[in-house]
Amino acid sequence: MTRPIQRVGHIGDTDNRFCGAPVFAELAGSTVNSTDLLARAFGMPMLSDDDREVLRCIALAAVSPDARVWPLKMTRTLSSYGNPFAGFFGAQLGTASDRMGPGTASSSAASLAWIRARVGDEPSDQAVAAAVTEHLASEGRIPGFGVPMRAEDERLLGLRQLLAGHPAMQRPYWRLSLQVIAAVRAGGGPPPNVVIALATLLLDLGLPAHRAGMFVTMVMAPTFAAHALEASEQDAAALQEITAVDDRTTAPRRTAAAAAADRVPVGGSAMPARRSLAW
């Protein structure tokens, strides 16, 4: 078995090393804020002031604090037993996915990298449209599109406003993303959401595509922490009392055989009315 390689760092007699640099010597002099250390942990190049502003805007755009969103509802439920650590970490682990949430940033970044590998750095709109069509046919949908229950994603609008006139708007992946969005919309696809913009900005900062999802999870930490702390201090009675209510929505379509089995199960009586759990 090949021995694992550990490059993250170690503690020493007079200093610690982190990702190739001494902490209290080199990093103490070059680190402007904690975001610099986060970027180093993810393998990004040294950040410029422009890059730090991009990450600041990413963090603001990732603030989506509504407790009705199910990952945050899970945060509050787990924390309601008095342990904010359970809610903060448990909800993020329980909702980790490449289909929704922060994890989709990796899938979106991978799609953009796939398209750029085929069209180059200065592609025509026609070339991008052809690549988008090929991607949809061979790789499936491009994550970062779709805005449920509203016409536009307010986080995307806010992010664009924050970065208006910023040099990031001229970087390669950002320009490509605008062409991709135009091609998807021209083909009748849904509007973009904030995920494709976050993935784009992170790619332009040099972040590997497969790490984008975890990076977005990290920058969303304030939202999860705020809910975990608040719920752990006040939500016990409300969130630990779960009531069963009748589900009056239309039942899923069933085959004739399955419906017959539901009506008269073997060795029993008719199936009871469907129930669901709600707060």
C-alpha cells in the first residue's frame, strides 16, 4: 500500500507550518484576514485585494437564512435539544448533495470546466451554444439553473450588484458563464441561480472544481451557526413537539396491483389514511 502523503502541516518547537508556510513568520505577515487561511486550505493561489473582495461578496451572496428552508429547519431541530454543534454540523452533513445546496457548486464548476475545455478561452457564442447542447446530451443538465417560486434569484441579483465594475467581471470563467446562461435560456432552459455565479467566481480564483461545493459550505457557516445557536437556546419546546397531520394532497399514481394490495393487504385490513409529520 502506498503511504498517504500529508502536506497540510505540523506543529514545531518554535512555529507551526500550514500548507507550506510557517504560521507565525510568513503567514502572520501575509494574512490579511481569516479568508486568506481558508483559501490556502483549499489550494488557492495567494489572494490579491481584488480576490478578497470577490470572496467577501461570495460570503454575502451565500447568506440565505430562512428557517423554512429544510437544511436550516434540520439545523434548528437538531439544535433544539440544547447542542448547537449537533445542529451546525449534523444538518450540513445530512443535506450534503450534488443535486441541491452548496454541493451543487462542484457540479456546476465541473460543467463550466467541461465546456471551457472544448471551446477555449475566447469562444464565440455559437461555439458555446454547441458545447452546451453537447453537454446536455452527454453529461446531463448544467447545475446552477432553476429558481423555485420566484422569477429571479435575489442572491444572484445582489451578487451582480456588489461586483458591478469589479475586475472579476472580465475574468475568463465569468465571461464564459454569461455565454452559457444565454445559450441555456435561448434553448428554453430555466433562469440561472446564484450557484453558477459562485462556481464561476471560484474557478476564476483558481479553486479546483471538485472543491467548490465544500468551499461554499464553509462560507455559509454564519447562517448555519446563527440558527444553531438561537435554536439551542430557545426552541426546545416548539421543535421537539412534532404533530401528525392528515395529508390531503393527491396520492402518487399507483399500478392496479399495488392499489389492490393497499386496499386489502395480505393478513390484514385496509391501509390507513396517509399521514405526514409537520411542525
